[in-house]
Amino acid sequence: MKYFLVSFFLTFFSFSQQTKYVDFKTAKAEIIFSDLIKKEIEGLVTYEFKILKDVDSIFIDARNFREIKYKLDNKFEDNLYNGKQLIIKHSFKANSTHKVEIVWKTTPQKTMYFVDWANPSTSSGQVWTQGQGKYTSNWLPSVDDMNEKIEFDLSITFNSDYQVIANGKLTDKQINESTTTWHYNMQKPMSSYLVALAIGKYNKKVEYSKSGVPLEMYYYPEDSLKFEPTYRYTKQMFDFLEDEIGVPYPWQNYKQVPVKDFLYAGMENTGTTIFADSFVVDSIGFVDKNYVNINAHELAHQWFGNLVTAKSGTHHWLQEGFATYYALLAEKDIFGDDYYYWRLYEYAQELLNQDRRGASTSLLNPKSSSTTFYKKGAWVLHILRARVGDKAFKKAVKNYLKKHQFKNVETNDFINEVEKTSKKDLSQFIKEWLVEAKFNYEKIENILYSNSSFIKQYIQIDCKNYTSKCKEYLSSLISDEAKIKTINQIPNRITKQDFKNSIKVRQAIAKTMRKIPLELKQDYESLLDDKSYITTEIALFNLWNNFLEERHKYLNKTKEIIGFNDKNVRTLWLTLALITEDYEVENKPIYFKELANYTNDIFGFETRQNAFQYLTQIQACNNNCKDNLKQATKHHNWRFSKFAKDLLKNIADEN
């Protein structure tokens, strides 16, 4: 009966929104990792809060904790817990302030990830968090409602051989016998989903923005030569966004940390972006895959999402649409107007394809796709800025951020500011671009056509019905994008002259020309010298596939190339070396062992996925490979887990 009453109370209380009754002010947490292999964590967190209305209970979210109890105001103790919330029963009076100390132990099932601790062949492990969409309350008793903003201070005790990174400013490092306690202090409040920590073996470099904000950039010790291309343009983008937004960066510092097997490309935790180490690249990798856009996007979130936070999913575009738009403005500052409009054009194509599938939704639909929130949101801001003018738009953004800083917002909060500064009624704009589900591509294309000669030229290219003019395009001064469009439309009409183009255009030739004419063989071979890992991968396979008698030459030329972090070139090379019958027969066992070893969980899931695919294609996924594949089905990255499950099923079906 007692459990029923607690459950009923919580159901009622959750719907009545706890933020109306209590305002949590500060949280001071002490965290200890008691067993890394078993993924056990324990700690003490102290909350100070103010009661807004008389109430007989409040709660703290805590999901699936093994042990948890509290002491209120150093007097009242209890452990009333239903598996999701710790309930603090007390006759709370309006305007009173209180302190509650919570002691807990848990083994987080999600949100906090323990990487490489159980594998004895690894020299180091990592711990990192991902709160958005997963709930920080899986590892830290906290408040899931993002409308509750709290100032968090974290103290984390860990092995002294490791770096511990968390939100805020590092105020002290207490050296113990074999551990270090890292004390991080935040000065301003944030939603609990933005609390973060990352632990691993890192070096770091610090630069300072024009306004004096420390920019702490972390990297693995072995990746020192990749530091510059990975973090290229970071300071420039930071300075640009502070100036463009018109509101100073709101946090004490800005940290960026790469981690293994991250769930997404990046996450904008307050002052502490965590991103996938697959974006750690060298100068060659930078050409095809770099961190610039993600870097700018997560940085923009420090204002849009962290400083001001949407009240609910209905207004999610205020975070993702703004971050996408301002990231694009930062890239425009680096790469120019043509790049800016090209990206807008790509966004429009993605939205058009979504619309053709019947999947378009309102920007204010909380169940909309990422494409809608991110890409349509960015387009809405681009159109709105053009409609009201730069001056009114920038002033409105500045007023919106200052008025609602450290608070939660709805779409009307932003629109109201734009209407004030522009003195325009935006009701029709809201109906057409925010409320309407259908994507108006015709208007979008007209905007692009009239504002960018670069895009106008691209749209006008049409070689589906081949004309003599098309023959001249690839040697003309038209854009690389227009040339690539031409190549895709006339892949069988490539000439020797066409290889005298930029690396991007040459890559398009590599992709489209599957059957290589003998007269173009030497020109196609030159693609192996391009500073692009994607071009190298494509060209190696196509040359190997077209010219059987020269396979040794191509393999010897590319033998030392690794590629991106996922070893895209190396895993292909090993596969081709294994199935080329007379190539280094004495080394085949060594090559097979290396390729098979890449399926092991000491490697990032992208590398493992490449190895699994190649071994399966050449029918060489042995029992050890299958065991690793079975283990991969339980991986925390759901995309990789799904890949492993699907591949296992395919192998079983074939047998």
C-alpha cells in the first residue's frame, strides 16, 4: 500500500511540474569510481534549494540506483525511493531554504560510459558522459526537467595517471596517495542534461580568445601531429561568434575533448564539448572529413541551448536550428559566401527529399526529425534575417539572449524580440515557415537563385541531354561543385584534360569512373598521389579491379597508407593483399591477423565495422571474428550494435 501511495503521488506531482514548488539553486557533488571494470560509481551530492509554494514532498531524479538515501537540513534522514526518484517528505513552507545531502551507489546502465577498462590489452581507458536524451540522473541524483537550472560544482577522485575534465573552472587538484581529486567550479546555472565529465589520458593546449576566454583543447598524447588540423580555426570561430551574436561567451572557459566510441558527432555540454575521436585528423584527412562544422555547431550551442534553453521539445529548433545557422555563419567567415550558399543548398535538398517521402513536419512539432530541427531551423533564420534586415535581426538576438539568459524559452520569446526591433508583424511568416508542415522548396530555390550567382550557375548546369557545351565545362572556370555535377551526369565522357582539375573534382572522377579506359589509365593512376584518403581508397580499389596484371604495383604504392581514424585505406589494402593470389604469399598470415585484430574492441567501432565488412565479404570471418561480432551486438553505440546484429543474421542466413 505504501508503494502505491508513493507511485500515485509521483504521477500527480510529475504532471504538476515540480519547478512551480521548488527552485534548486546549487549542487555540490563528490564522485568516486569504486570499480571501473564493474562500472561502479558512488558519491555525495548536496543540494541547496528554495521552496516557492507550500508542499509536503519534493523529489530528486535517480534512475536504477543500487543504494540511495538522504539527510535533510542535517536532521531528517530517509531513503524513500521508487527506482526513479528519491522522495523527500517534509512539510515544506513557502520562501524557506533547505539543504539536502544525498549519498548513493550505482552502476549506470547508460549516460555514463566506461570504455576499455575490462580489456587487459589496452594501456588506458576512458570514462565519459552523454546526458542529453539519456538523463544525467542515471549516474548523478539530479533533476531531469530541463526547466530547472542549477549551479553544479563537481569534485572527482580518480587515478592520478589520468586527466579528469568537467564543467567549469578547475579550482584545485588535491594529490592523494595514488589518486587525485579534481575540483571544478561553475558560477552560473544550467540544466542537468548538460553536466559532463570526461576521463582519459590526454595532453592539452590552451589558446585565448580575443576577449580573454581560455580555450582548452585536449588530445591523445600520440596525436600531437593531428592537433592543428583537428582544432583548425577554433579561435577564429570563437572570436567571430562572440562578435556576431553580440553577447559575451557566458561561461568561464571552453574545453573540447575527443573520446572513443562516442554516441554522436559531438555534444555541447556547458563549457565542455565532448566529440567523437573519429574527427581527430591529420592534414590529409582534413580535406575530406574535419571537425570544423561540429566545432562551430557545439560552440554556438553555448549560447543557444545552454545560456537559453527550450522549455520543451516543441521549441527544440531554438537550440538546433540556431546552432546550425550560427555554425554556418562561422564557416562562411572562414570559407566564404559560396560555401555558405552551397551548404544552404545541400540543406534544401535534404529537406526536399524528406518532403517527397511525405515526412515533412512543422518546425514546432516536438516529434520532428533532426533534418527539420537543424536544417529547416537554419533556413528559417536565414529567411527571417533577410526579411527584417541585419540590424534588426542582430539586435533582436542580442535582446533575446540577455533578457532570457540562464532561463528557459519558447518560440514566441524570440519572435517577440524580432517584432520589436523590426516593427514588423511576423504572424504570416510564423504560419508559413514555422507552423506549416510542407516544405516550400520553390521559394527556397528562388531565394538561392536570386542571391547567389554560384548557386544559379550550379542549378543551370544540365548535361543529362549531352550537348557540345557540356564538353567544355570541365576545362572552364565554373565552380568545382558545377563540375562535379557535370561529371555525375556524363561519367562516360571524361577526357585526359578533365584530370587537370582540383582535388574535389578529381575525387568525383574517381567515384564515377568504375571502368577505366586504357587511354586514361595513367591519368587515373595519378589519383593515388592525391592528398585525400577517400580518393586513395576509391582509386586503389578501382585500379586493382581494372588492371589485374598491375595489382602488385598498386598495392606496393599504397602499402604504408593508413587513412582516417577508421583505417579506411589500411583495411581495404589488407583485404586486397589477402585476395591477390600471388602477392606476398609469405606475409598473408600476418596480414590476416592484422585485419582480424581490427574486429577487437580495443579499436574504435568505425575501424571494427570496416574490418567486419571486409572479412565477411571475402568469407574469412572465422570463429574469433564471429565472437567479436556477437560482442559488438551489445555495444553502447546503437548504430554499431544494429550493424553487428544485421551482419550476424546475414552470415547465419548464408550458412
